[in-house]
Amino acid sequence: AETELLERREHSFATVQEHYFETPPQIERGWRHHLVDTRGRGYLDMLNNVTILGHGHPGLGEAVHRQWQRLNTNSRFHYASVVELSERLTGLLPAELDTVFLVNSGSEAVDLALRLAWAATGRQDVVAVEEAYHGWTYASDAVSTSIADNPNALASRPPWVHTVAAPNSYRGRHRGPQSRRYAPEAAARIRELADQGRPLAAFVCEPYYGNAGGMALPDGYLRQVYEATRDVGGLCVADEVQVGYGRLGSHFWGFEQQGVVPDIVTVAKAMGNGHPLGAVITRRDIADAYRTQGYFFSSAGGSPVSSVVGLTVLDALRDEDLQTNAREIGAHLKDRLLELAERHALIGAVHGSGLYLGVEFVRDRESLEPATEETAAICDRLRELGVIVQPTSDRQCVLKIKPPLCLTRRSADVFADALDDVLT
Ligand code: PMP
């Protein structure tokens, strides 16, 4: 029956949207950080950065059910929950970020962020970092420079998109302490564009480097690049879709780790715990500038049900102290992974913070030759042992570890032990 469903999927569903694994388990239900397939096999879900609270969260399910029975409607009606959610979001951000747009996904949020920057500056040029992913809609796709997510990234890049080097401190142009050179180079590129008569509307970047496998940006990177951007009159967009909401453990937002305040912040994924919900939070003057573009309206963005989801997720994050759990369990897991790196030469580096970790596999610790095939084989073998995790980065040689933030110490150990077995 499983094979038959896979065949039906191939006939009815776009195959360009690939599924995890050649022969994927057919997932039937989930509970906290566990998934169960139709054969009753359980898996540890080390992958799912969307369901930040975990699967099957009872409080969320009940809140959605109650709201659906009471009211759901398009977001141009006036009701309390959309106001409450906007206030909660601005309350979590520096005071100048006081205005919220609600949308349905991360792609939409990044798209809107760029449109806001275009409207507020009257310019179009945007600077993004190489090897980034920001979404699939027109503007978000244009700044998605990752070859892994978009093999045609270079060919499809519109002339208003400019890039600076991937600020990767493990591999790339500058390594280790030398990685402090990425920021002045990016700043110089931003000034050069302005000198050439193409001053930028926005600089867009994840405040913690997601696509490279969950890696901190070099110290001071955003401070220097934001300064250069503002010097030429551009706006700074922080894409928090993947790293925001406490996943990093140390901070609620990624930009806080860099000691900067963006002009525009994008959020999605965790914000709805899997329900389609995203937001752009910005300053009132930037939000108001969008009027020059005309009209903004998203039928379901911030609908009564979506807003209740957003509020309930924030309540649960706070009440269950999930950021603290991300910090503590993440630190424990990172220690375990670093210990594995001492015994297994295939591990080149362990990246990340909180429950946003990456294990980078290399064939050689000097040349850093990516162990791409090995990483795929490790994921397949882990799956047989009941752990779901997948590769990331343009080289597909980093295990991206982004479990629900309710992960327990015991499950972190189960994962580390399984990885130890597979590598042995
Ligand atoms: N920005 C970042 C950093 C992302 O990781 C993603 C999704 N992987 C997006 C934007 C796009 O979000 P969505 O898939 O919800 O459209």
C-alpha cells in the first residue's frame, strides 16, 4: 500500500517537490519530537524546525479547534486576535520595530520585506550573501543564491541582485580568525555599488548562517555590514524564518547574537508550529511607505485562526520555557557531537548554537573535501536506526539538526549514540 501511495503521489503531485529519502517512510502521526509511520515504527525527529513546540501539541490543537468553531474569516475584518498577536510580536522586539504585517509563509515574508525596502528607499538594488536560501516567490527566490536549493540560481538572478561572499568561517575564502575579513569586504562592495550609481535598497541576510549548516556569522559581521548599508541609505533585513524564536538557545532572535537592530525582520516556520503563518516586523515609517506601491492585503495572513495559532505558540514557548531547553539540551548535544569528532575523522566540524546544530563531514580535515555521498549514506543508515535527519549546504555534507525545542536529554543521547554507531 505504501508503494502504491508513492506511485499515486508521483502521478498527482508535482515531482519537482522532492520528498526526504528515496523510499520515504509514510508518516502517520507525531508526538513531541517523535514521528510514527504507518507500520508503527517510531522515529526521533531531528529535522523538523517547523514544529518548534513538537508534534501534536494539545494546547495548540484545542485552541485551533475552539477558534475554528467560533470564527475564521479573511483578515480585513476587525477582531481582537490579530491586534493581540501584533502587540505580542512588537513586544518581543526593540521598540523601533513597532509595526507588523501578517502573511502565510517565509517566502512571502521575505518578498514583502524587499518590497517594503524598495518602497521606502525608492531604489531596487539588493545585496544578499552567497549560498543563502530565502524562499521561492519572485523576490525571495531572486535573493536565494544557494545552488543546492536552486541549481539555476546564477542564471535566474535578476540584475538588481548583488552578492557578497558566503560568510563561512569553516570553509570558503577566509577561515577561522581570517573570517573577520568577510565584513570589510562586504562593506566595500556595498560602497562600490553606491559609487557606481547603484546604491542599495536593502542588505538581506540570515543573522545566523542557516544554509551552511547552522553556523555563527563572524563576530561583528552584521554590525559592520549594517553600518555600510545605512551609510549609503539602505535598509537592513534580518531573515529570522529559520533561526528566530529561541532556537539558538542563547537569544530569542538571531540578530541579538550580533548586537544589531535590523530595520525589517522576517519570521515564519516556528511562528505557526507548522500552520502557515509568517510576519514582517518593521518601523512605522517603512511600513507606511508601502502605500506608494498601492495595496497590501493577505486573505488568510493573520486570520482569526492563524492569529490564535501565533498567540498560542508564543504562550507555549514561554510557559514551557523552550528557549532554556534549547540552550541546555543543545549544549549537551553539542558536547556529545564534539566528543564524537575526537574519535571519528569524518567529522570536520560541529557548528551551531542551541538546537540549531550542524555536523560537517569531510574526507580530509586539511583539504576539507566534502563527504557528500557519505553524508547521504549516514542519513539513510540513521533512518534505519529510527532517527530522521537530512543533509544541508551547497555541498550536502552537513547534517542539519533542528529538532522540536522540547527535545529531551535522553533523546539527544539516543541520537548521538546512533550517530556514533553509524560512524563506527
Ligand atoms: N527564509 C529562510 C531562512 C528559510 O529557511 C526559508 C525556508 N526554508 C524561507 C525563508 C522560506 O520559507 P517558506 O518555506 O515558509 O516559504
